[in-house]
Amino acid sequence: MADRLKELERADDSITLRYVDGDELNLPYHELRAWCPCAKCRPRWKDPHRRLGLAEEVKRLRVEMPKAEAVGRYAVRFTWTSGCSSGLWSFEHITDIALNRLEVDH
């Protein structure tokens, strides 16, 4: 799979990622939010002992379609009405979440 994102489409409960090579991935919002890249959330998911707590916290939030604002040609800023909205989500980070290939500290 090429990592060059062509299009990001928002639905009520998930986003669809479309790539230049034709591949397509779907990512539920609750899973996306559990991997927030902001300075407050990132240390929580990088620590395996705290990650489960963060994931449970996110699951208790209502599912919502966030506002999305492009940041150059490399990232998106999601604005959630119930929670963190300060992180920049690089296309690479979103792809890594969808493919379950994020590196976490052990």
C-alpha cells in the first residue's frame, strides 16, 4: 500500500481514507481519538499502562463527526466538541492508525 493519501471522507461514525494507488481504509472515530497526537494525549497512549485507560475514556464519549481543517498537504486538524482538539493529525499518523502499525513504548 502506498502511503500517499488522496482523499479523506468523513461519515457519521468513521472516516474513509483513499490513497493514490486505489487502496481504501475505514477508521472509526473512537479508534482515531484514542491515538490523538497532542501533547496531552500522546504520552498516555505511548505508555502501555495508561493506553487502556485512554481507550476506555474515549469509548465513553459520544460518537461524533468532527470538523476537519486541512493543514498544508500533510495533516488535518480535527475539532471534537467533546474533548481534545489541539493535535495535528499527519496523514502518515492517520494511515498508521488505520493499518495498526503505530510504535508504542514498552
